[in-house]
Amino acid sequence: MLSFVIITAMKKRFITFVLILIACFTLSAHAVPEKKDIKVLILPKMDSEADDYRKVYFEGADEYDIGAPHEKGFKLYVKDGLAMTVTGEGKTNATVTAMSVLTDPRFNFSDALILSTGCAGSVPVTTVMGDIFVATSVFDYDLGHHADPREMTEDSTVTWFHCPDYDNSAVVYLSKGLTDRVFELVKDIKPETTPVTRTFMAHAFDNAEWATRDPVVMKGTTSSGDNFFKGKYDLANALYMAEFYNCPDPYVAAEMEDVAIGVALKRLGLLDHYVVIRTSVNMLVFMGDATPENSWSTELSFESDENTEKADIYPTAMKSLFEVGRVIIDSYLDGSLVL
């Protein structure tokens, strides 16, 4: 009887041991894959802004769907520790894409440089088409109260009024140390322009000397707005808002996405990884004989060759912007740029 009890106990132990082995093999076979470490995340807004990066860094890259499928089919490209996706235009697209990528459990962005890149409209007199901007702060043009100038009761070109309810997300100040280091790397790059653009600017601004100078790389403040604005009232508002928010550098350009990405990064604890570079491909005022009606009443894409807001600067500006982006990326990869 005693031997029977011993044998039975041994069988139970053996079965338990076998079950443990099976469980271990099963867990091993279904183990969560290790996260891919990402060194640089590149965020263009339109496909044309991504072309040069795709050719140089992402030939043969792995492609991943991110979050809900993007209506334009944009993927996350990953190769050799670099990642890139086109966010889509506007703050909503930028926020959804950025959060989908940065919270994806397949990837680790804890040590990544996050580079936002794209086109912009810029401020006359202080900038020209083809200039490249390293942003040191970005504010949300849409938050607050905007009045129609026809309803103002006081004689003022500023028609924006501050609302403190939005201050947590109304402005993003980028890391001064990082933006200073980036600017030192790229400040001597000479962006290109074109004869057509020089002539266009000269004609639009009565041959003013500033209008035909060579483009440069500069630091500055940009605004993000879902309205693609142009004209003296909106420009006056933007200049005033940059001053109101104590932005560290002059207001230089308007774009549509960077404050949204910045707020997402701030909430994820990654704001000090953020670099924004933009290039001017149009001006924030109506030039020459341009009016709102003859500028915007047709349904031309901004990238169309028939769009007269940008002369022929767009492809040239994109190449120059890529050269700036490449210096930043390669410098981070080789360790000469640190966060």
C-alpha cells in the first residue's frame, strides 16, 4: 500500500513537471517581441516633403501600419534605427499620427531625436522665400478669440484676444540647448533659390533690396494653424501672439502642425527630443495684384505648378531643407549632436 502511494505521488510530480515544460515552451513561442530601438523619427507632412528622405534613408525599409489605417495609405518606414511617416496636413492629422507612432508597443523612442520637417509661409521684410527656419518655439494660432476686423469697434489691426483656458497647449518652447546645438550645425548652409523666384519677389515688393537677398538658415518662432492664412490682419495677429507668449526669437513663419506634435511630445515626456525645421515657399501677405479671390477661388493643390503663391521655389526649397535635415540626422547618428 505504501509503495502504491509513493508511485502515485511520483506520477503526479512527473505530470506536473511535464505541464510546466509545456507551459514554458508555449510562453517562449508566444513571447512578446523585443521593441525596435528608434534613433531618429522623421515627420514630414506631405508626401513631397518625404521624397528625398525616402530615397536616401529608406530604400528597402520595413513598412508598418500604424494605428487606424491612414486615408492616404501612409506607412511607418523603418530601417537601420531610423523611422519616418508622413503625418498628413493639419493639427488633427499630425496629433493622431504622432500619438499612434510614439505609443506603438513595437518601437522604443526613449532615445530618439524627433525631427519635424516641412514647408511654411513666412514674414515679409525679415524673411524671403527659400529661407530655412530652426524653430525655437511654436504657438497655436487658432486658440483664443478671433474677431472679424469688420466688427471691431476700436481702430486696431490686431483682432486676436487671449484666453487663458488654453495656455497649457497654446505654446510649446523647444529645448534651448538642443535648438542651439542644431543651429550651430546648420547655420552656415546656403539654401538655394531660383531666378524665377527672385524675379517674382522683386516684382511683388517693388524691387526692395531685402526681397531678393539670398536665402539663409535662421532661428525663429513659428505658428501652427488649421487656417492657411495670408494678409495684414492675420499677420498682425501672429506677430502679436508671438510677443504675447514671450517667444524667445522673432516670429518668422506659419505652418499647420508643429504645435500639435509638440503638445503630444510634452505629454509623453519627449519634448526635449524635438527639432523643427521649416522652409518658406510663400509669403504671408498678398503680393502684387494678388487678392483672396484670385488666389484661392480655384481648387489648385498647393503643390500644383499652376499655384502662383510659390513661384517655382517649392522643389528647390525641399532639396535645401533636406540638406539641413540630413546634417541634423547624420550628426545625431554619429554622436556629434546630443539631446
